[in-house]
Amino acid sequence: MKLIEKGVRISDSKMFEEDKIWAKYSKDKVDSGEKLAAVIRALCKEFPLDKPLTALSVGSSNEPQFRILEAVFRGGLYLLDIEKRSLDLVNERIRRQSLDRVKTIVGDYNRIFSGPGGTGRFLKGRLGGRRMDLIMLHHSLYYCQEPGWDRLFENLYRGILAPQGAIHAIMMASKSGGESTTSWLYGHFAGKFFGCHNDQDLRYFRRELDKDPVFRKAKVLMKRSRVNFFVDDFGEFMAVIWMIMLYPNVHNYSVAQREEITEFVYMKFWLPKKPLIQLQDHLVLFRGIKILPKTL
């Protein structure tokens, strides 16, 4: 069937292209922007109006919140991503609009922030020694194994975050009932083909942060939201599926496995025109901020 072939073929698309489709046909970026705005409001209440704020987006891709961030963080906006092509899109805009406060950095955040030494070198060499008022991990923790989150957060907290600032992380819920959710879809096929199960749970990690003495003075807020996705083009629908399935950066599904996944999506979502649902968690860690929002 041509549609199945198309769905398998589009698995070779670039991640930033897949993310662009997801951003266009889902409410994810609106949802992210709403929660991000709440964090920025809390920061702005804490600082004088003339303070130039700084921000680092870790795993930024081509940063769909770019307009908000560039306008607010006049002290410097730093976009870190492993995929050069996604940052090339940002660099074209930086040149075209002379946005000299925005810097792009190609690199693997797992390697950069693996220890205090690398974190310190990044602070000095890439951030000019300036600590960040906001650090964003928007859908980028998928590429860091959950046992490594505590080390990552500690290095960011100790080595990059300003004495008064926030870390904002977003990712899909680790578990959610029903075959209509991204969590179920990933867990089913990653479990079947690789024996992998999603243990990346921000809600559980929040409890770990509360117990960790490193973060004893920090305040953590959580919020869960629901995002629906559907696009009236099977190829574009499947492009987003491959992003959710973490292909090929984490799981290198064989052609036969990709065919099976594509056929499942065709039968369960495409034929009945059923939207894909993502339940996603927001975690915000505030440091040194006195006036906090009651909710995100």
C-alpha cells in the first residue's frame, strides 16, 4: 500500500522537520508558551525592570518560542542543540534580522553537562561567564536517561543557573491509559522491540528533587496538560510518530518494525481520523525567587 510505504519512507526526515509539523498541528507550543509565560512573569517580578535577563535553551531545536525569548532575554539568549541543521535555520534569521543577542551552540548536552568540569568550561567559554536566569529543557530530557537527570540538574543548578532563576522542563507523561496516547504508543513498541519501558517520569523526579539536599532551598511546581494532534496528511502524521518513537536517535527500528508501527497507526488513527493525545508534564524549579505563582 502506497500510504504505508510513505509512512515508512518519511521516517528518514530530520527531527526539526518533524517537530515543525507537531508544532503546527498541535497545541503543544501554545501550552509550552503559556507555562513559560508564567515562569517569566515570576522572574520579572523579582528583578528590576532595567536588568537584562539571560536564558539558555537546552536541546532547543529551531526554538518555536524564539519570538518571546528574544524579546525578553535581552542580556543574551543561548540556543544549544546537537542538530546543526536546526540551528542553521535560527542562524539565518539571526543574520537577516541582526539579532546579535542570540547565540547558537552545536553540542551534546549530555556530554557538556556530565560533570562540573565540563559545565564550568561551557559557562566560561560559551556563556562568557554569565549565569542564566532561565534554563529550558523543553522536550529534551528524552535524550538523557532518567538515572542521569539528578546529575544533569545538579550541574545546571550549581554551575549555570543564577542565584535567582528557574529551570523549566517539559516532557510527555511516562504513563497514560489507552492506545490513543503518545505514552502508550511509545511504551508498546519500544517495549516490544527493545524491551524498553518509559521510566522518564517528571512527577517521580519532582519527589526526588524534594529529597535531595542540593535543592533544599529550591521550590518546585508541577502541572499536567493535554495536547491533541492530527493532520490530514498521512506522511506528516507519521513524521510526528517517528519523533515520538525516538527514531533513529535512540531506537533504530528495522524496516519490518517500522512497517508494523506504520500499519498500526494507519488502522488505529488514520482510518478513523482519531487524534493522537499527549499528556505532558511541566516541572519548574525556582531558585531564590520570593514571589511564586500559585500554579503554572
